[in-house]
Amino acid sequence: MENTEQHNEPKLNIEGFSEADLKRNPFKTPEGYFENLTPRVMDSVRSTEEKVESTEINWWRVLMPGIGFSAMVFAVWFLSAPTGNNTLNFDQVVASMSLEELDQFAEFETEDLLAYGLVTSDDIEIESDFSEEELINYLLDEEEMELNTIYEELDI
Amino acid sequence: MTDDQDKDLLKRFRDSSSRNMAFNELVNRYQERLYWHIRRIVIDHDDADDVLQNTFIKAFKNLDKFREDSQLFTWLYRIATNESLTFLKKKKKNVFVSMDEVSHQLSSTLESAPELSGDAIQLKLQWAILTLPTKQRLVFNMKYFDEMKYEEIAQVTGTSVGALKASYHHAVKKIEAYVKSQF
């Protein structure tokens, strides 16, 4: 394969000069250049690695005080800012409670919570196995039963 | 360096405990070959030194991603070639100057280089090579001086073997004509 390649490729022919003459390197390097090259290259590689690492640390150093300050400002705003109607919503109340308080909170009856204005009917989700249609039919039946009772009482 | 030796070196590089030692070995093995490849492209020693450092830094950063589809030395040659051409592009002052016109600037460097030695014929040959278009110059250097196979040069340049053969053929004819005109 290599022999075929060598046979087919054109040879550089310059009259009066052998291939060895033509291939002689005309460039020079400073004395001892190659002896010191490996440690110099390794130093460059190491310093590049250190630069990358120090850049990462600097980012943290720059960002951390900013993040801390922002968190502090947010906390002050959150605790001191007056709300529009001077009432707390359900989520805010729950968020500010300890676990013990949450346990006590869970023992309250829904009606009590509604009565103290700590929750609204929108905050209470009713879990039900009935479909919407079944609930409507049930309520219509109830209403019909009540009407029937009234009719009976009035003897209509 | 054989494929087995390359594989062993890469294996040691991927182990964090022997990473630096393995790369030190890689630099030691390939530095001279890569230096001369770069030097023939950028001509000036200090420029070649800078480009070589960048080549090894890039190689260190990317060696983990080397998929061993090609030989390690052709992969390194590819980085060195790209770094050299990028360096020349940055060096040219006028953005409208083509890469081939940069050769004229390199000719000036060649003329004034204090570290250049050799007989008139080697200098004339370098002058002749600098008159070639960039790709022909790269192909000629790798084929003639580095004695690389077309398949290996194809891995470096990303060009087909057929196109490389044509480039080399043109380069040889142009160099012969140039040198002949100088005598």
C-alpha cells in the first residue's frame, strides 16, 4: 500500500540537489529550547487549570454577598410590609406556623376556622367520590324533599 | 508511537491519579514533531512557541473527549494546524487580506529571521512553499517533511485522499517551477 503510494506520488526534483539536501531544516531554535519545553508546557497547563478554578471561586465570592443581601431585604420586606387590607391569607398563616402550631391547627373544625376568618370557603377543598352531576342531582333531590315537606305541612 | 502505547497513555490520562504524569509523557513525546509542524506554518520561533503552548493547553482540556476514531498524533496535528491558522488570521492587520496574502507577511519574517540558517537552496525552498495557497502548503509540508501518509493527512485536514493527492501534485510542480526561475 505504502509502496504503491510512493510509486504514484510525484517526486520533488531540483537539479543538482538530493532529497537529503532539500529536506535539511533551515530553521533554528534557541539553545536548549526542547530540553526546557516539557516543564514550560506543563506550567502553562497548570496555570490555565488554576485560572479556571479561581474564576469559579471568584464567581461565588461575587455572588454570595449579593444573594445574602437580597435574601435579607426580602425577609425584612416580607415581615414588615403592610398588606392591602391588613389581613393575612391562609397560605401566609400556614407558612409562618411551627410544626406544633400546625398540629393544633389541624385539630380545629373547619367551621371554627371560617368563623375566625382564617380561611375562606375557597381555601377549603372538598374531596368527594361523587361526580359534579351526582352532587347536583342530590342537591335537587334535597330541595325537592324540602319542598315536599313544606307542601305537606301546608297541606297543598 | 504505536496505537497500543497511545491507548495506554490515554487510559492513564483518564485516571485522575496519573493524569498529569501521562500528559507530561504526551508532551515529551510529541512536542518536537508538533513544534516543527507549527514552525513551518508560522515561520517565527516565538510565534511557534506560543502556538505550541496553546495547542497543548487545548489538547489537555479536550483529551477526555478524544474518541480514538483517529490516531492520537493526527488529532494533535489537527489542533496544532487549527491553532496555527487561527494565529495567522489574528495576526493579519487588515481584515480584508486573505489567508494566502498572509504568506507575503511570512516571507518578510522568513527574510528577517535571525535564527534561520542553511544553504541557499533550503531558503529558496521555503520561499517557494510560501508562494503556495494555504492548503497546498499544509499538504506539502506534512507529506514532504513529516512524511505522513495521505490517510493521516486526511484525518488532520478533513479532506479526501484524492483531493490531497491533487494538492500535493500541484504543490510539487509549482515549487519546481519557482526554484527553477530563481537560478
